[in-house]
Amino acid sequence: MTETSIETTVQRLADSSGGQILVSAVEGLRRSLKWYLSLFAVGFVAAFPLTRGVISWLIDADRLPSGVDIIVVSPVEFLFLQLRMAGSVGLALVVLFMIVQVTLHGVRHQAVQARLQELEVSLPRPGPALVLSLLTSLLLMIGGLLYAWHGLIPMLLDYLTTDAQQAGLSTEWRLSGYAEFVVNLLAASAIGFQAPLVTTLVLRSGAVTHQQLRSWRRGIWFGAFVMGAMMSPPDPLSLFLVALPVVLLFELAMLVDGLSRHSDD
């Protein structure tokens, strides 16, 4: 492909509706850079003093399996873990703000509105439905965190500890590795438990039909197990326990949607 043809292709993409939306969104993000930096700084400064207490709470002997000791392998490991935890809070605030900003910008764009009307897709608008969606998302996130903290994490920690001890190994866990293990499982559960809400919103918006989503069932199941593999230890039990609730909640949402449609008919 010649240089001229490449430039022509790039120009066509930039002139398309999708390219215009992308360019305007990038410009909006660029103009908001100072707000992102400020929000990150606020989150970091607010979270850093709390990290010591959170770490002490995580490594409390009552929360660890019998025979497990938490160690640090370098003088600055504890400090670096505090910095990472505080930075993660600041980054999460920035990402949430960015998602909201990009979503609002995209929905208000003329090309997006025209396309949504063409597809007959209805998005939630400010009102009781949107408030209910946000409250449902919060409750599902809390449910995911409770599942991970009281069920998933203790079960996996006991399983992995027993497996190592039966092999004659001493169970001394690195502080940063243990904290990352816990946070990843909490995050995976909090995100995975949003499956029924996302499924219901997609179906009710009209973006896809019940039959189409049902035909994609295998791909959705596969995606759930991929997420479980990425955010859980590399063993079959962890993968299964992370992915299974996502699959079950998705199927539950599909069942409820199907029953509600039959009752409406």
C-alpha cells in the first residue's frame, strides 16, 4: 500500500461519523486533562493514609489460614504497596469520570443519536429507571464483594495452603502477592456480578434481541471463563469459582427476561 493510499484511508476514517465521534471525544479528554490529574491527586492523597490500616486488616492472623506467615522481601515493599493501593484508588476515580464523560459526549453527538434512532435503541434517561439501575449495580457489586470475601477467598486460601503444606512446603506469602491475590478476586467478583444488570439493559434497550443473545451463549460463557483465568490463580478450581457466578447470573437474567416477555404476551 502506497503512502498516498494510506493517507486517503486515514482521511476517510477521520471524515466518517465514527471518526468524527472519536476525534471529538479525544479533544474532550485532552481538555479535561487537568481535571483528571486533580482527581487522581485527590484520590491518592485521600487513600494513602488509609492504606496502612487496610494492609494491617488484610494480614490479621484471623483472616489467614493456619500456618501462613506474611513476609516482605525488600525494605521498600510495604511502601511500594501503599503507593500502588493509593494510586489504584486515584486511577479508579479517573477511569469512572472518563467513562461518564465519554458516554455523555457520545450519546449527545448527532451521529450517535441518528444511529440509535435508526436501530431503535432506547438508552436509560435521567429518572426512576436510571436511579434503579444505579442502585441495582451497587447492590450487585456488594453481593460480589461479599461472595468473594466470605466464600471465594477463604476457600481458595485454604485450598492453596493445604496443597502446599501437604507437599512439604513452608507457607510464607509475600505481602504484595497476597494483597494482589485478594484485590483481583474482589474486583473480578464485583465486575462479574454485574452480568444480570448488563444483560437486562442490553435486552431492554433493543440493541439485541433475546434470540440473538441466546445464540451468543457459548461466546459469553467463554468470555466469563477468560475473565476468570485473567483475574484468578492459575488453577482449575479458582477459574471455575470465579466464572461460575457470572454464567449463572447471566442465565438467570435471560430466564427472567424470557418469562417477563411471555407474561406480557
